[in-house]
Amino acid sequence: MKENAIKLDNWSVISNQFRLNPYTTPELIGVCLQGLAENHPRLGDAFVCTSEITEVEGRYVKTRSGTIYKLGNIEPKYRRLLKQIRPDWDYKKPIKILTQNMV
């Protein structure tokens, strides 16, 4: 997953709800990243909001579009929030996603 990763600094996790229509069911609402991408192949150095997170391996995140990001520095306000709500937050594995098995 690490090859061709785009570094993402000043990042935070956000909901993709702002992209969806108001009738989207809650189970279809996912999480995305936002931050400063470095040397993005299409955008250069730019602030980005990613597509939904689909895979996480340590500090590497793959999104629905297939783009892979390497997490750099976290956005300071977001980090302060995490310290309050998730005191066990792990810098080496900063993002955890839940997967559902459909039966």
C-alpha cells in the first residue's frame, strides 16, 4: 500500500455527509480525510477532501477512489479533540475503521 502514497499534512477526519443528498441513509455515511496534500498527481500541493476511507494500514490510508495517503502531521485542533475523547489514541495507528460483514 505504501508505493505512490501522497503525503497528507495538517489532516483531520471528517464525514462525507456534506457530499451526499439529504435522503442518504445513515449506514451509507462514511468518513473521509481533509488536509494539505503534497505533490498530488492531479492537484500539486493543495488542500483536499478525499473520498471515503476504505482501508487503513498504520499511517497509510486508501480511499474509495484508490488514492493512497501517508498521514503526516495531524491538524492541531483535531489532535486536541482526540486527546479529550480518545485518550488511548495511537500515533502509529491513528485511524480505525469498522467493517461490516453482510450475511
